[in-house]
Amino acid sequence: MATPSSMQPPIRRYHYSRFLILALLLFPLLSLPVSARATGLLEITELLSHPEQYDRQEVTVTGQVTNLQLATNRQGQPAYGFLLKDSAGTLKVISLGQVEVREGDQVIVEGIFARLRQAGRTIIYNEIKALSIKSLSRLNPDLVG
């Protein structure tokens, strides 16, 4: 009479090797550049190439502050906006509060991306409403190379 271990179908022995092969095949998908994941650091070109994919999603991007402009919102609160530029493209960033960046600063921006927003009769494309803006030049100098 056969023992329980010898009654297992041979396919069971290959189950783990199939899993390993599948894992190795899928690993490149898991290790995609962070631009492929909404939770990681995105390149501006990724947002500009696929704006519908990131619309109304939280994103994190880095670039240089240009065209910094001060404003006041309808409630009288201070606000500001700037263009975030890298070698591949430019996005508009808006934020409430006092200005925490300067023209030319390299920054990391976390915020909600909108592929388009209507402000009165004007349509604004590719904009991030910032939740956090961190200047790389003001980070711990030991961390910046």
C-alpha cells in the first residue's frame, strides 16, 4: 500500500519551482523605476506623458523653482505658485501659506496632480496642489552629496 507522501501528484513537486520562475519573471515589474509607481518619486516627463494616469492622485516630483509668484486666495490667505522645471519638462505648482522656497531652489514637491483645472474661463493644465515642498538645499548637508 502506498504511503501518503508517495500519493502526492508529481505536479506538487514542481509547484514551488513554477512559483519561483513566476516570481523571477514578475520581479522586473516590481522593480520598475519609481516613475512607474504613484507612491514613488516621479519624473516630470512621466506626468506629462501620462497625465490621465495620475489625475487627482498624490504624486512626488523634484525639480527647480522658476517663475515664483506671490498671491492671495479668495479668503485673503497668502498663497504662491511657481513652475517646477527639470531637463524634460515643466509643471505648475500652487501652495497656500508663506513662501518657503526661493527662485532657483531644487525642491521635492508632494501634492495632488490635476491634468486640468478650470479657474473661471481659464483652463490650467498639469498642475500640482502642493501638500509639502522641501528645499533640497536646506536639507541636512550630510545627506546631500
